[in-house]
Amino acid sequence: KNHGTEWMSTRDIAFASGLSRAAVGKIQVQTHWNKCGIETAHRFSVACGVNLLSLSEHRRFTRRRKLAYLQALAPAQRRLHDKLVAILLSSRKQSSA
């Protein structure tokens, strides 16, 4: 599948992420990421074609989509997104020191 450009079934996302279909089904109906762990959110988003923990990929994605997905996020989703980016930035600073 062309992750990020075609609709994916629950089975496709489960296969690509390594999560169970039940877990993917629960994530798909959630309105926020608060009940989802960071590792699970990362695996789900990567399976869907978005790697929020890779800053270079994140920049390409936001440029390509013109920040439309960020503007559509609910406040709780935006906070989780900001936390993931902050974790990535802090780990890069620590590894370069």
C-alpha cells in the first residue's frame, strides 16, 4: 500500500504496525491520543505513513501537506504531537553532547 496516500484497512494498519487488529480498531475510533501510549501511537502513525519521531520526515510531511493536518488536530492531539517532537529534540541534543 502507498502509506499516507491511500485508505488503509484495519488489517493493513495492523500488519504494517505490528499491533493487533483489536488495538488498531480501538485507536481508529478514539477522538484523542490520551489513552494511547507513545510507543503505540508511534507504531500506528508510522504504519499510516507519518513518522512523528523523525524530524526530517516530519518536516517533509508538514511541507507536503502544508500543515493542514496540524490545524485539524484536536487540542489533546496537538499536545501529544508537541510532546513527541520535544522528546525527539531532547534526545538529539543529549546524543550530540
